Amino acid sequence: MDNVQLAASAAALAPGNEIVLGKQFVEMTVAPELLVSTATALKQNKDTLFDMLVCITGVDWGKELGVVYHLRSTVSNHMIVLKTKVSDRENPEIDSLCSLWPAADFHEREVFDLLGIKFRGHPDLRRLFLDSTWGYPLRKDYKDDINILAK
Amino acid sequence: MEEAVNNIPLEEEEYIINMGPQHPSTHGVLRLVVSLKGEMVQNVEPHIGYIHRGIEKMCESLTYPQIIHLTDRMDYLSAHINNEAVSLAVEKALDIEVSDRVKYIRTILSELTRIQSHQLFWATFGMDLGGLTCFFYGLRDRELVMDIFEETCGGRMIVSYNCPGGLMNDIHPNFQKRTKDFIKYFRKTLPEYDRLLTGNVIFQERLKGIGIINREDAIAWGLTGPVGRASGFSCDIRKHNPYSAYNKVTFKEILYNEGDSFHRYQVRMDEMRESMDIIEQLIDNIPEGPYAEKMKPVIKLPEGEYWQSVETARGELGVFIVSDGNKNPYRMKFRSPCFANLAPLNILAKGFKIADLVAINGSLDLVIPDIDR
Amino acid sequence: MKFNIYDLTSFTQWIDSSLRASMSPGWAVAVEMIIIGLVILIFFALIGLFLVYAERKVCALMQNRLGPNRVGPGGIFQTVADLVKLLFVELVPIKNADKILFNLAPFIVIVASIMAIGALPFAKGLQAIDLNIGVFYLMAVSSMGVIGVLLAGWSSNNKYSLIGAMRSGAQIVSYELSVGLALITMVVLAGTMQLSEMIEAQRWGWFIFKGHIPAVIAFVIYIVAGTAETNRGPFDLAEAESELTAGYHTEYSGIKFALFFLAEYINMFIVAAIATTVFLGGWMPLHVYGWDGFNKVMDFIPPFFWFLGKSFGVVFLMMWLKWTFPRLRIDQLLTLEWKFLLPINIFNLLLMAFLVLVGWHW
Amino acid sequence: MRGFIKYIRSIFDGLISLLKGLSVTGKYFFKPGTTWTQQYPNNRKELKMFDRFKGEVTMPHNDKNEHKCTGCGICEINCPNGTIEIISASIVNEEGKKQRIIDKHIYHLGMCTFCGLCVKTCPFQALAFGQEFEHAVFDRTKLTKILNQPGSKLMKGVA
């Protein structure tokens, strides 16, 4: 299945999402409230069968905070990129995908630690690398005068 | 960190021990908070971040050629493959096709990296299980690979040999001879490894049936590399999404279905043989050509998102670059294999003994700087 | 007085009689005891230092490296330097440790091994005390060290130490059986428990040759169980560096650690010495019936060196085992004992008794 | 009965596997000639590093005490860690023109990660890697080095 077909079947599975045929992968921008249903549909449908969560990346897009999911189907070896964004920078919340892929556990904790995005329904959302006194270093507005040497 | 220990709910007769961050068998600064009942492991909770250097944050203020040297320091045992991942991602974004010579050399060096990483795994795994002699044999033979790297790349572990567009410099004239000598030597020495450890009845009893994870769970947890392949999850990026010269060589993807610690070990032992096969197919046929493409002095990626995954010695390393068209990446993310492989440690080790926890932890072959980044 | 290196009986008797001549019998015994104590202590320290050096050199060669080679020629003073360093290392006080037991533990370990050394026959006439239940005494005394290990683990206030100590306890309780049964097999063959008589009985053939297959099996079992009893690899679960950092002696430092360390090597020597005495003829040279010339040459080597040579041979065997095999797990350790060694041992004992009854031994 | 045979078999198989292991270590013990340990401080005279070994960044000078560094600062820009600092000066050369030359090429060895970008990007090949690796000092300020030798000049024909 090539990317065009994948985009078509993904669009059929999860309507209401913006689908872009990227250079490498099919990229799908999902509204935060549709995330779990879209991911469930993508995982369970026989055509797509995205059974492996490769990576979760948190990105600070400036105004919004975003999370990028890379999913892969181990059967047909294709990948899809799910993107979701929240505009609330103070208290960003996105639904957790831990129940679909246990791999999301650590990845979501990492995103929470470094960008401060809370994942609703995560079983054990604690900071992963840093202790509680730190800010969220991967946000673009993060300032650390002591540890970051500006050249 | 103290609250982490106090918050664990304990049943009757349970107690907690802290393995790490300074412990001989956690291979670095991994901290495992283990609740035990007698010797039986009830719960393992990994605490990481002791060597978190913020590489992803640092990347945001560096140019692409400068990022290469940071990736050396993530999974320092697959340094060359990490470099390759970033280089490939940048080349993919710029639509640059490197010469076959570069591809061949990268592939050979990647496989050498894999061999030395697995040698070190063998060495330390033997040591984890109490066979100290393995450690010295493994490191002795690894030294030969290190010499190959040192002669060609200038560094032993931290090679920094790749750059976007090719290699830092051409291979050393001695490279081919040295590599062939090593393969010849190591083909003789590898059976010795098997005699000393693999066939040993104590070793097998210690590992067989310990820390089992089945294929479905392995996929769901995103386990890749030898850990995933021991469970029967065919996840070799070299096979499924070939990069560099992997589509020009024939090799076998090692798969086992048992998914226990012994087969995680066995996958690596077999992979060393496969790697030697790959090197032998390439080493005499390195084509002529430039060792690096001409690049602009300042590399700017076009706006967009780029993903490149490679197969390091531990599994799938994904490089995700979000570029806003500047010379620095807007966001750089490394999907490191050890990070995913560490996550299911609790379900792997639950119900086994503390000695098994050490064996399971060893068989996952974690490199802590790769987890923390 | 005639000092004869091949038979030290007259020498020791001369010391005894001259002491008794110069003072009252009670004092003479006291002085003798002090002399013996000093000699044993010096021997203890020397053999400990030598064995540590030997172990390091042997394991280095097996691991394809050079081993200590900087202090003195071939590094022979390395262990002396290490000992001096250990003497000056700070004794770290442990919070909430049971002070009395914590300090007592190394001494119990060391006293147990000194007591065992006292009864060993080093050469003809060179034996502090020749008990008529020598084998029994050695078995009893050599298993006393575990009390020290248990105390050390308990009093350190450290969970690693406690796990190590409990493992050690389970291990010694189990393997004591195998050691005992293997030795009893040989006692059946010898017909005596007195060490001097056992050695005398091996004048024309060591027991390992005399006893045919049962003796060989008993020897193998003894070496395995003896290695386990001294907490050495592959049975070093009590220390288990990669699991328990250092097991029962995690919290010890300086001279107290040195005592544990030394005791491990002395215990190894004791196990080897008992094996030598019971299986390999003790200080008795290798004699083959009928080969007079050969026997003369063998007799030319003093018994003391025969004893040390054989003991170090067995020690080397134990080192070889340690530096080759990975460590067992605690349940496998107990499985090995109760499912393999013990049944084989009992069967072996019956076989030996049968052989002796039928008279098939030489 | 079958169980008993299996039991005996397991004993012998186990013993054979153990003996195989012993044969490996025994081989090295009784044939110690295969050791290739380098006795480092003793073999200092013979010890030669590979010519590409990245020990430190140096600036090669010829016998007339001339180097190739023009002070362009490309290495400084390319260095990821701020290891290199260039202090340039301007002089009036023989032709009467103002010329930018290097005053001090400061190299902080303590910060260097040996990525090789300075050597690679230098347009005049003024920098090279030295094979010296014994860098331990008691005072970390000694790790800051000035690469151009005192009184050195720019080589003729470079830029």
C-alpha cells in the first residue's frame, strides 16, 4: 500500500482530520478530542493496522504546543504521522494513548517532563528525567541563565 | 528522589532495595527501585535522568554538522551508526545522493560498530552473570575493532566520522587489510566465546525461560533490535527500509520466537556472524568515488519534517528533524532504542529472582546515555 | 637433637622435652601453645598473601593479561603493598549498625579458619594436635565461619548484606552435607578418622587411586562442595558482586575487610589441604609399589613440600573453576546440592562400603 | 526409567559443557604467549599513535616559524562548544596595506570534543590534529593553549 492509498483509507477511517501527503509519510493533523478515536481506528482497522508506536515527540510551535506520533504497521511496514496541537500553554492536556500502546508510557512521561503537556488517563504521570524544580526546557520560552551559555 | 521510594505501596514482608545509580550491573547511572519479597522481585521501577544532558535542546542551537558530534555521545557503543542517522536525515532533506563509495564505507563501519558493541555486550553480560573472564576476552577482541576505527576515523569510540554529504576524510590505506585481518581473527575466536559461555550449562540454566516477552507485547512496547527479534518481531531496519548499502548485500535477519534472555543473547551472537558476512561482501568491492559531496558552507534544511531510522546495535534509532528553514533545527528528536527497551523491564522481571533481574537487565543491553540523551 | 627435614617428629619432641626440662609442665604447655599460635599466625599471613598473589596471577593468565607486575619482580610484593594500604584505610562507622556484632564478625570468621589450620598435618610430625577424630573436627570447625558471615550480614544494617548472608547460610547448610558425605566415603575406605593414620594408610597409593571410581566421584563432589562452602565462584552468591555489590562485607572497610578477604583465601587453602590429606595422601610422597628407584626419588622431596604442592594444585583447580564459570542462582545452587550431589553422594557411599566389604580396594 | 536416563544424561552433558569452558581458560593459562597487553608507561618510547588520532588541535609551523592561519575565524564559527577563540590584530604589511593577522589563536583543550570540524573546515589547512594524548595537568587553566607560537608569521602564499 503506498502513501496515497494509505491517506485515502486513513481519511475514510477517521473523518474530520486534515490529511497531508508529506514528502515521506502521510501526515494527519488531529484535533485533541479526536486523538484517541483516530488512533484506535488506525490501530484496529485491518487495512492500516498500526500496531507499533515508534515515537512520540513534543514540539513547541510557538503559540501552541504540539505532539507528533509516529506509528508503524509491522505487517505492511508503512508509517503514518499523527499531529495534534493544544493552544493552552498554561495547562495543556492531551489524552493518553497508553491503553492502546504501552510503549506510550515512557514517551508520554518524557513529553510531560520536557514540555509540560499533561496526558489525561496516563497511569503514572511523573517527571522522567528532571526533578520537580525544573521548568519545561524544550519550550521555546524556557530561560535558564545559569546552565545555558549563550554565545 | 526520596519520595519516589516512599510512595511505592508495599505489601506484607516486602522491602525495597535500590540498585544504582552506582551499581556494578546497571552499566551506568540507571537506578532501579526494586521491591522484593525475599529474593523475588515484586516490582521494578526504573529511575532515569542521571545523565540527562539535554542533547535535544542543545541541538536547537547547533548547526547540522555540529549535531553529529553530540550523537556520538548518546549511544556511545553505536557512535558511528548514530552519526550516520543524522547524516542520512540531512541528506534526505536536501535530496543529496552520496556516492557508492561513501555508502559502502558507511555500511562496513556500521557493521564493525555493531560487532564491537555486541562484543562489549558479551563481555559485560558474562560479567553480570559472574563469569569475569568473558569481560577480558570480549574487550581484548574489541580492541582490534577500536584500532580500525582509530586508524581511519581518528577516534576510538567517539568517531565523528560522518558528516552531512559523506565522510570526514577518506579511509586509511590500511583499512581494508586491517578489517580483513580482524575478520579472519574473529572467525577463529567467536567459537571460543560459544565454548566458554553459550554452551555452558550454568549459563543456559540461568537464562532460558527468564524474562519472557512474546511477539505481540514486544510490538506493543516498541521493542526493537535484538530484544525485539528474540521475540520473533521482524524489526530490522536494514532489511525493511534499507539505507546506505544494505540493499546491495545479502544477509539474514536473525529471528527467534522464544523471547527469553538466552535468545536475546543468541540473536547478538548470530548477528556478529552476519555482520562479518556483510563486511566480507563489501570490503573488497569498495568503489572509487568522492568520499564526500560538495556541501554549502552553511547547511540549511528546507522547511519541513524529516524522519530517518537506522538500525543501531540496540535497535531502531529514529531521527526526527523539524526544520523552519534555518541553519539550526527547530526541534530535534531522537527516538532511541534503549529508551523503548527499558520501559517493559518491570513486566519482564516481575516474579523472578534478583539475580534474574541482573540477567534480564544485562540481556536488554542498555546504554544509559542513550536513554537519557 | 637431630633436625631431619623428612621426619620432624624428633625435632618437635626435642622442643617439648627441653621445655619440660626447664620449667614446670603447666608452663611448658602454655609456652608451647604460644609458639604454635605464633607459628600458625605467621603461616596464616604468609599463605594468605601468597594465595592472593597467586589468584591474581592465575586469573590474569587465564584472562590473557599480565596481572600484577609493578611492585617487586613479577609483582610479588603487590599483595604486601595492598595489605599495607588496607591497614591504613579508614574504618568507616556505619549508622545504626549493631556495633558489637559488626566488629565481632570478622574475628569469628578468622578464628574458625585458624582452628582448622591447627589440626592439619603439614608434614610428618608437624601437626599441632593429632586428634583421633581429625576429619570430624575439621568438618565441624570449617563450617563455623558461616556464623561470622551471618553476623556480618545482619549487623551491617544493609539489605544487600542481609541477602548475601542469608544466601550464605542456606548455601553452607546444604553443602556441609556433601562435604561430610564425601569425606565419610573416604573414612569408610581408610577405616579411621585420625589424620595421621589416614596418611600412613596412603603410603602405597593415595586414596584417590586406591578407591577406584567412588573415590574419584567423592573427590569431584568434595571439590565442588568445598568451593561452595568457601563462598568462591561459581558459588560466590554471598558476595555476588554484580547483584549485591559485595554481599555480606559491603559495609566493611580497612582491616576488617582485610580479615574477611584473608579468611576467604585461608578457607580455600584449608579445603584444599583437607582434600590433599584425605584424597591425595597428605604429605606422603607418590609411591608406586615395586618401583624402588622411583620411590627413592620421590622420597627425596621433603614431605612439607609434597603437602604444599598438592594443596596448591587443588587450589589452582578451584581458581580455574572460579575464573571460568558464571555464577549460579540461589535456587540452582540448592537444586545442584539436593537433586544431584546428595543422591550421587549417598549412592557413592554405598558403593564404597560395598567395595570395602568385598575387599576390592588395594 | 526414561526419567532416570535423562537425569544421568543431564549430568554428563552438563559436565562436558563445563569442561569445554575449562579448556578455553586452560588454553590461555598454559599458553600465555598470546597476551598483547601494552605496558603503557614503560612502552612510551615505542608507543606510536595512528597518524589520524585526534589527540589535540595543533597549528603546524614550519622551520621559519610560519603558520598558515589568517585569522579568518571559520574554525571559531564552526566549533560547537566555543573551544576556539581568535584574537586578531591588524598590521601594515610590506606593501603598505592594512592586513588582518592573527594575534592569538586560543584553544581550550578542556572543552574540546574532538569533532574535527575546525580542522575540516579550515580553508587554508592551518590546523591539524596532534597525536599527543597525555593531557593531564594539575591546573585546568593549563589546558588553555595558544596555538600560534610567539613571533610566528603568516606563511607566504597563503591567502
